[in-house]
Amino acid sequence: MTRMKELSQLMKTLEDQLVVCMKCGMCQAVCPLFAETGREADVARGKLALLDGLMVQMFDDPEGVHQRLNKCLLCGSCAANCPSGVNVLEIFIKARAILAGFQGLSPAKKAIFRGMLAHPELFDRLGEWGAKFQKVFTKPANEVIGTSCARFMSPLIGERHFRPLAAVPFHKRISSLDTRPGASGLKVAFYVGCLADKIFPDLAQATVDVLTHHGVGIFMPENQACCGIPAVSGGDTDTFKRLVRRNIRLFQGGRYDCLVTACATCTSTIREVWPMMTASDQELHAGARRIAEKTFDISQFLVDRVGLKASADSNGDIPVTYHDPCHLKKSLKVWNEPRALINASRGYRLKEMPESDWCCGMGGSFNIQYYGISGRIGDRKRDNIRATGCRIVATGCPACMLQISDTLSRAGDAVQVKHPVELYAESLKTK
Amino acid sequence: MQSKTILKAFEAAVGAENVFSDPADLATYAYDAAVLDKVMPSFAVRPTTSEALGQVVRLCNENRLPLTVRGAGTNLSGGTIPHPGGVVLVTNGLNRILEINTEDLFARVQPGVVTAKLAAAVEAKGLFYPPDPGSQAVSTLGGNVAENAGGLRGLKYGVTRDYVMGLDFFDVDGGLVKTGGRTVKCVSGYNLTGLMVASEGTLGVFNEIILKLIPPPAYRKSMMAVFREMRQASEAVAAIIANRVVPATLEFMDNFTIRAVESFSQAGLPLDAGALMLVECDGYPGQVEDDAAKVEKICKELGATSIRVARDDAERDKVWEARRAALSALAKVRPTTVLEDATVPRSKIPAMIQALENISRKYELTIGTFGHAGDGNLHPTILTDRRDAKEWERVEAAIEDIFEEALALGGTLSGEHGIGTAKSRFMEKETSRATILYSRRIKSALDPNSILNPGKIIGGTS
């Protein structure tokens, strides 16, 4: 069998999902990347056509397709707006795995996924060292936002304004928890997530504080591993499965009603990607499904299960605008709950921005590979935030927090970037 | 010229970053929304200035390269599928609204402006651009003019043709041709504007379009009527018009579509209804109330089992939600969705609906029908799987029957989707041999090398 024929056979596993696309092109209206470039290969319809092209052996350029497939934020705006209901994310993630397997993973990705992510203890150590040494290469950029930038020309950092690694990661503050349910009678497993642990430990702390305040018991095992999204979206299903297996083993140990995270991306990965990408391994799949079914975003849990109400003082003095993370709104259909959480925070009131659910342009590794376009998409978000005049922007995903911090900081704006649960935790303290 | 040299010349005209020749880019410009085979171009270009646009057209002609202009690629008749080895010219780099003139009521736009973006910009200035094709969220105005796109408001407000005041476009030599203008009245020279509308990129390449704007209606009222039988709904349509009421929109959907929408969105639609009719009247409040009352009375007299009148914007949205969901609900039923748009004089709608039912039975196919009842523009939608060769043969035969029936009833092959390559071989049936020859003589006079979207509308690609 020739190589292209072999690849065509692999693509055939996606055929039933690919034929659902009727090529109507409506995805062009919502794709944040296409809005910047106008190139058909950047929008879902074009990428689906490329996969179809490999399947029917219309042309011979698997590397070209692989590159174009990787040039995508995986924000799911297209899928949420698709008239014929194409499972775009599932197709793209599976096709990335097929093409990475066929073409081979790049050495850099191999080093990051298999050398670092797959080994949580090592990842933690590297993070801690990084926190110590980062000051050598970087300097503070914006005090309000808390960003840093490169001290001298650096190909790695470039123009970025980034939130530095925390001096003390969350797992050094609290390594594990297993508390009993209080007044609420509920107990949750808390999945911290890499960004909340290493960059936003205050967010993880706020989550614990709020749960504790409402009498919710917490099960938090130590040595949690990454949810696997960087690996699986890079096409490395082996590392992904290894991480899922480890997390399942950790969380199987506790008894709890729900698993919560304060990260939109982790939540949608556990809920949707874990079951989707483990189907070939029965035991792993069953474990993934058991956890996925009870995984919720923190705001959804607080509103739906704890019964959080808008504060009597929800017309507080301080206006806060809210950005919808794609992985919350488009993947999980959660958008009322984080807003309710803001309105439940005394002293604050929600002020909507235009296009609140337009992607911020982060997209994980997309930001690293296509920083220029990622930045332009971010600038659109910055303009919309600015238009509200708010001094605080909240969003339910640490990855969005990074991107929004970068875009605001580069423009020299003094706007704080917060997670809704941080605002709520703060308002509990000032009571 | 050698192909490398040709590519260099195009790169010089539009910038190297706007010329695409990798197979993995070309494969994304090989299709549009029609259910037809893909055709690979030899390269694609995306000019960002008028000057570059003109140069691309001239270069194509000089090098005898077939040129297909592409906006958003939402065409449903294959009009944006390139000629084998041809050039695709993507217009979305020319996407500026050049002017919205609130005194003389017109807008000047580049061809790549998205329809809904113009509509929103015009609305923000307190004016109204009525044409609203189903793909308006992505479709371009250049494409709308080239196809003479319609939409839901055709009955009262007309179609794209009725809003084109003037154009300038490039001929094959790269010369800029001007027609029409900014005045309501303008009789200087041939009506080339009329010739260019619906020419599907076969006679020239648009550079700038002047569109008429109107004041928006002050008030609207929507309602939804349920009928046990399609025949009753069709009679109601005829009676409404006969009673001198011209609603802005008058839409309907058949039982199959109702069931598809209901299973998809659980909107509470009656599953046993033969037809659902959706009406919106707009204008001055007093007149709208009078018209709405008339429509309600007519529907009741003709057997409507229930009528829901929207009292506010939220209810109005609810009424139209069902109609907006029609195509996506149908599209989810089977992998392949063939959306036709055979159109008949509105008095012939009952006959056409009957014919569609017969065709569906004869070829054992699933056909859901919805559409613009007010202007006779039906959308029989065949739900199938193109991979099933036997079924696909029956689909092709059914499409041919649909065309035959529409023509037999005094209708047309296409109300708004265009002829492209999908329907070109039926053109002579609707018109005459002489019409085709006359059209081909125009084409060969204006485009002697046949580089402008060859093969579309009037065939003759050789």
C-alpha cells in the first residue's frame, strides 16, 4: 500500500463525520482566525475539505494539511454555529492524532509532552525552578495586571507581556485536602489545573475558600497531572491517555458528589475530550466517563448545586465586564452562571462588553505558534473591554486570563484581570 | 509565459502573500455550497486594492487563464467552482464600505463586503438595505449582485437587482467600465447594470457597487398560522395577496419540515399540521394593524386551526425561530442536503407542492419543502447520501423532474440560487435556442478568449 493510500484509509475512520458538512460556509461568520486572514484554509469548512481531500486522495500534501489543521484555536465557535451540526472539534482532534502519528511529532512537542507534561512531579520541579530564575530574564511590565516582559531581546518571549510563574505554586501552599461536607451536605473533588497551580495560585485558593465558606467538603489529591489538552491537541494521544489514566487513579480514591475546576478548558477537556479520546480502551473509557459525567465548572456548581443567589447589593459601585471563554460558553453552554457569580459578589455589578463571546485568541499552543495573529485577535478583545470603561475584566478560564493580561498590558491599560470566583471570594472577606 | 513566470507576474500585482499555489490551499478553493464535484484551480489570488484587481483580470486574459471570482463561496449552483487549472479570485480582501450616504440614500461598497455587515452599518445610520439572502451572515455583496440573490423579503421589497443603482467593473483587458450612478434617474448609455446583475462572473469583474437604501419600516407585526392541509395554506397565500395585502414576508413549511424542526428544537410545533405559514407585515402602525387583522381573518376563514400573533420582539423572534431552523433541521436528517429553488407563479404553488409529493413518492426520496410562499419561490430540499450511487441516480432524476414541473407551470429553474453549471443544460428548455445563441454572442464579444467563469449559465466551455 502506498503511503497516501494508507493515510486515506486512516482518514476514512472520520468519513461518517466529514460527510455531515454541507459546505454552506456559515462558519466564516464566527471564526476568529478567518476574521483576521480571510483564508479558506483557516476556517472549518476549508479544513474539513482538506481532510476529505486526503481521504479521497485528491492531492498529495499531508504536511501541508497538518500545518493548516494545527493553525486553529479549537475554540469551537464554528461547531456552535454549524447548521448541520458537524462535530468539528472531535474531527479536528482525531485528525491531528492521525496526522501526528503519520508524519511524526515534532521534536519540540515530543520534549514538552513526553519529557515534561507526562511527568507531573518533574513538571512541578521545573515550574518551581522557573519561578526562581525568571526574574533574571524578565522585568515587571504592568503593576495593575501583574505582567512581566523580556528584560532583553528574547526569541522565546518576543513582545509578550505575560503573567509570571508564581513564587509559591498552589501545591506548595496546600498539597492535598480531604474535608467533610459542612452545611451544604455536599462534597466536591477539586481539580486544580496547571495554570491555577503554577500561575494563578490565588485563584485556586479563592476556589477552596468559597467552597469552604459554603460548607462544601473538598477532596483534593496531591500530584495532580495535566488534563491532557496540550498533548491531545498536539496529536499525542499516548501522553494524553497516560495523563487521563493517572488522574482517574488519583480521583477514584475519593467519594464526592461532583468534580469541579475553575478552568473552562480543563472542565471541557474532562467532560468532552476524555470520553471522546479514550473510546478504544474500554477500562479507561469507563473511568473517564464516570468522572466526566460529574465534572462541572465552579460557577455552575455554585449556582446550580449550592444555590448561590445574586447579592441584594448586586448593583454595586464597581462595574466588572465579563469575557465568555469559548470552552465554557460554546462547549459547555455555561454563560449565565459566571455572570450570576459576579452579581452575587457584593460591591460589583456586571457590565456587558460588545462581542463578549468572541474568542480572545489564546488557543493554547496556537498562541505560541501564531503569536502575531493571536495578538491581533486579542486586540479586538482589548478594544471591546476598553469600550466598557471597566477597571476589572473577569473571565472563567485561566488561559483566557493570560491572553487578556497580555493584550491589555501591551497597550498599557490599567485593567485588572480576574476570575469571577476571585471576586466572589474577595466579597466574602469584606462582609 | 512559463507557469513560474506567470505566478511571478501575479505576485507582482497582488503581493506574494496574496497568491496561493500549495495544493493544501488550492483544495480549499475547489468547491462551493453546491453538491457538485470539486475542481482544483492552478492558483488562487486575493487582491486587496482595485488596481491589483484590474491587473489580475488583465493577466488572466493575457495568459488565457480561466478566472472564477469567489466571495464567500456559498453559491448553490456551482458558480464559484473553478475551471480545471483556472484561477480563483477571492474578493474578501476588498471589503470596505466606502460610503453610506444618508442624504441621497445610497451605499458605495467594494465587492467583498459581507451582506449582513452592510445591513448592520446601514441600520446604525437609520436606513434599511432589504435584501436578506439566507447566507447573509457570510455572503458578499459582489456575490449577491452576480447571482441576483433574493431572500425572505422578496415579496414586498424585491431582490438584489432592485437595489443596484450603479456599478463599475473590469472588462477582460483590465479597463474600468462604469454604469449607472448615484442618481435615482440615469439613462446615459446601455443599461449595463442590468446586464451585469445575475451574470455570475461571466461578463466582467465588479470593482465597486452602488446600492439603493430606503427608510426602515416604523413598525412590524409577525404571526404564525397552522393549517391541516398544505392546500389551505396555499389558498390563504393567494387570498392575502388578492385582498391587497403585501406582507414583507410570507413563508411556509410542509409537514416533513415541521417534524424535522420540532425534533431538532422542541419548539412546540404541531406535528400533525400539513403546513405552517409565517407572516410579517411592516410599515406604519395603523396600516400594519389593519393588514395583520385582514391576514388573521383570511387564515381563519380558510381553515387555520390556530393563529399566534407575536405581541413583542421576544415573541416575534420565537415565530421566526422555527423558520430559521428549517434548513439546519433538515440538513441534520441525512448526510447530503440538496437545496433546490424552482420557482412558480404564486397561484401555482398548490400544483407545485402536489408535483413535489408525487416526485418524492416516484423516486422513493425524502423531500422537505419550505420557502418563500409569497413569491412562489419554493425550496424543495432532498435529503440523501451522495455516497449511495443508486440513490444518487434517483436524486438526479428527481431534480430533472422538479425542473420540468416548474417550467410546465410557467415557472423558472431558479428563483435565487443561480444557474451556474448545475442547471445550465436546462436553460434552453426554459428559454429558447435563440436565447442561448444570443447570450453566447454577447459573451464572445465581451470575452473573446472565454476566460470569465467559462461554462457557467450558457455552457459552451470547449
